[in-house]
Amino acid sequence: MTRKEERSGLHAVSEKRAGPVVGNDGSLHGRYRSRDGADSDCDERRIVGGDGVSSGNGNGNISACRSGVPDDGGSPGTEFGNGSGYETGHFRVAGNGRGPADGGSRIPADGGGSTLAAVGRGDSASGNDGRPKRCGDGKRGQTPVIGMNRPQEEWARRSLAAFAATVRPDVEWTPFHRAYYRLLDAFAEGRIRRMMVSVPPQHGKSFGASVLLPAYLLGRDPRIRIAVASYSFSLAGRFGQQVQRLMSEGSYRTVFPATLIKGTGPRVQQERTARRTAQEFDCVGFGGGLKAVGRTGSLTGDRVDVLVADDLYKDALEAHSPLVRERIWEWYHAVARTRLHDASRELLVGTRWHEDDLIGRLKRTERVVELSEWGQTEGVPTGTWVAVSFEALKTGPPTELDPREEGEALWPGRHSAGWLAQRRSADPTLFEALFQGNPVVREGLLYGDFGTYAALPAGLLRRANYTDTADTGEDRLCSICYAVAEDGLCYVTDVVYTSRPMEETEAAVAAMLERNGTTLAQVESNNGGRGFGRAVERRLREAGVRSCTLRLFHQRSNKEARILTHAATVVRQVRMPEDWRVRWPEFAADVCGFRRVFRANAHDDGPDALTGIVETELAPRGGRILAGGFSKR
């Protein structure tokens, strides 16, 4: 037995036999001899976790699988996996004093069973012909089995979130950040190949997508070429510099020792041709790397395996410029996409400024799946975009992806619900775009500016209510209390606008009717409205309220035709409280942002209820509000 065999405790049973194969999932294939000399079949054994516990088929002395690696001298040309998924960090390679010196070993390759020769500080060695070549001045040593010694580093190679926690222990892990990094992980693994994510400002989207993700991808596969694009060359360059600093740190090299950039390790032959500037760098010896470009920058001659486009618009002024939007669209199609190939991945992250930004236009022109459940990340059809929007303040019911309750903040420790409400009241339209991912432009809106009031006028004729129950799980219940005055106008006094369950909304509406002194309430009986109305009526009786009468009716008219026909009358006849945008922000956003193109609207419940009010109060002839009571249907 050679000295190296004594050190490792293992050697090949026969030099004539094919060398053992270590799969990229940690499975070992072949035959080994342990320290006690017993032969051990390790076919299909898998080393998992941090303690080397095995699973799978085969028999023999598992200590042989846990105590070392195949004798690279006795089995030249050994392949380290030939399946999909490149996990360099699982196997120490030659040239850094911690891996096998012989170049016959290979590193796990990405897809199609292809393999890649390991390189060291000297000449690379392919091992394709089974003849090992000396790989620089690396010292002989053992390649640790997956999870053998450093479980934290092992998990960091398998999970982007674990990688982030390892190299940046101070990262705060809110439910949002865990979901965000889980999405990025699905992208890194290739389960999602085209993804667009809308995130509010100052929530850590760029650090995750443009810094940690590229460093992680290059650690797993230093052969890939990544392009990071942003609205300016300097901002993209800063992302690139942060990636380089991260990859130069000891914590990164502990996780991914094989991925080196120029100047981070001992000088080797390959460094002579490796690039490293503020905007571009190469992974030494592998050909992969990163290039940072502005949104009009050139990618000519560069293969792009992964494209990360992060905030392509600087501000609202740029986003509202048709010229700028068209230039970005042309750059994306004429420059960025021409460098992609069938296996390339695309990630668009940013803050929404305009409905016709790159994300908005792609949503209109290409296949897009709105993600709400984690199961949707599996089996995404080829060429389909996966879209996710994280709202600063949650609207709608909880989902598996975003389990917050309505009104909860995305990152309460950084931006509380109260702080966000103040921002919303200052500029509701801007807030909807930047913080809610719901940009709306004035052109094409159905409603103009609503008139407002500071106090109700004297001489009110009646207090009434109109309720439109939710049609489906995505719809909202909209119940509006209003007062009719002698001036012929309807003054909105209270609103319940929610997607909460029926048992909750029944109590909320009943309390609102009592609070506003409502004498007559109209409830659409369509889609469960009859049961809802009766439940509200029962709650009022239980509360001792006898002055309010509920009238159930079936709405037979077409919703779209009604809303479009009465839009001008709604603006002319309805008045809102001065602070209505603050009191009912979701209701105000959906009404003020409602577009003439009906299918372009996510929710029509607010406009539907307002239309119902003017239909109810409008005289059958003459277009005036009835002074005596409700019009007949």
C-alpha cells in the first residue's frame, strides 16, 4: 500500500477497473477497500447531511465511504458526477493545497452528462484519456465527502438562504425575506428560468438579486457568464464590485474554494488571461464570470447564461418618458436577448414606476403566471414568465407565498404600517406604483377627480347604503354608506372594502349600518348576496336596531356596460370626504385607477358599487336625484 493509500485509508481494488464515480448528489459508485482491508460495495450510496449518514442501496463497510475518497492515483479519469447541477463546493479541487493533485479527477458538470476538467495553479488536466497529469504545485490531499466535516458550509452550497446567512450573518430574516430568497433559490436551481419580481424600495431586493445571487451562482458553476444590468453604468458597476468583494472574503472561499477571481489566491498561470475590472471579472481557469452594464450598454461578443436586470428606471421622470421606455424595450430585445440561448435564465427585479415599463409590457405580450403558491414553481412551462409582486401593505386574502393579513406591512421592522400609511396619504398614486407594485397613469382612466366635502350639508334627505358582495375569491365586498342631500348630491360617509371571509364582513357591515344611522340598504342578491343580506339583518336585530330595512334585489344588467355608461354621472353626483384616500386606501386606489379598458382592471367592485348608488338614486327620467326616495327597479 502506498503512503497516500495509508493516509486516505482507501485504494482502488484494481487499477484496471473504472474508477469510482461520485455523483453531484453525493452518491458513490464503485468498489472500495477500507482500513481493515474489507471490500465494500458503495453503489448508489448517498452521503447526506453534516455527519455523513448514508442512504440508498448497496452494502459493505460504510466507513469506507465516509473516511475518504477514491485513490486518484489508482483511478485516473475519475468523474465527479455527470448529471445536472453544478456543485463545485462539494468537492475540493486541485491546486489549492487541499485537493487531489492529479488532474484526472473531474468536477460535477451542468446538464447533459457533460464534464469539466479540474484545474489547479498550474496547467489544467483533462484526464479524458485516463492519463493523469500533474496539476500545478498543489499538494496531495483528501477530497472530503459531502457533508463530512463542515455542515454549515455544505448547506450554504445547497441553499441561497443558507449561503446568505453564512457570508452575511447580519441579514435579517423576516417572512418576506425567507420567501424572497426561496424564489431566488428556485431561480438558481433552474426550476424557474424567467422571473419578474416587484419589490418596494429599501427592502433588500438588489442585495439579494444582484450581489448574493451572482456570487452564489458562480460558486456553484464558475463556467457560467452572468450579466447584471441597471439604469446606469455606475450603479451596475457597484453591484459588480460588491460581488467581487464578497467572493474575495474567506467565508466565501470556505464555501466555494474552487471559484477564484484574479488576485484572491496564489498566482497561477490562468490569471494572466483572467479579467478583473470594476465592471467585469472572470473566474480563474473556468471561463465564467460577470459583466455589469447600464441599460444601454453593449453585450456584443458575450454569451449570457444568466441575465439580472435590476431597476432599469431611475425615477418617475424617466419611467413616464415614452422615449426612455421605448429605448429600454429596444435594448432588451436588440442587445440583451440576442446574447441569450435556450438554457439561459432571466431575472427582472425592481420597483414599478409605470404600467408600460419593461415588466408591464412583457406581461401584456408574453405568457406570464402570477405566483401565489409554492407548488407553482414546479413544472413551469418553457418560455413562461413567473411574476411575483410583494406589496408594502398587504391587500387581499393571505396566500401561501404571502401569508400576511390585510393591511400588514411587508417589513414592519424597517417600514411600519403607520409609516407606510403616511406615505400613501402624501401621494396615493405614487405610493400605489412604488410600494404596491400597481402603477397607474392618468391617460385612459375612467374617472376624473372626485369632488370632496369637509362636512355634510344641512338638510339631508336620507341615509342609505349599497352593497355589492364578492363574486369570487379574488373579488372584494364593497359596501358604501352615503347620505342624500337637498342639493341632489350623494355624500359617501363610510365604506367597507375587503376580501375577508363572509362571517367577518357580515359583522363589519352591520356595525357600519348602525354607526351611520342607515335607514335603507340595497344588497345585490347575486352570488351569495341573499344569504349575506339576511345574516346582516339578523345581526342588526340582535343589536336592537329596528330602523334599518334591507332590500335584496337581483342585478341583471351587464356590469361593464353599467359602469362605463354611468361613469360621468358618478363623478358628477358623488362626493367623497376630504380624507377618503387615507380612510379607505384600497377602495380609493381601485376607483381612481380604474381604466376604460375593462379587462385591464384587477378589481371592479368599487366602481360597481358607486354605479349602483347613482342607479338607485337617479330619477327614471331627467337624470336627477329623487328627493322623495329610491327609484324603482
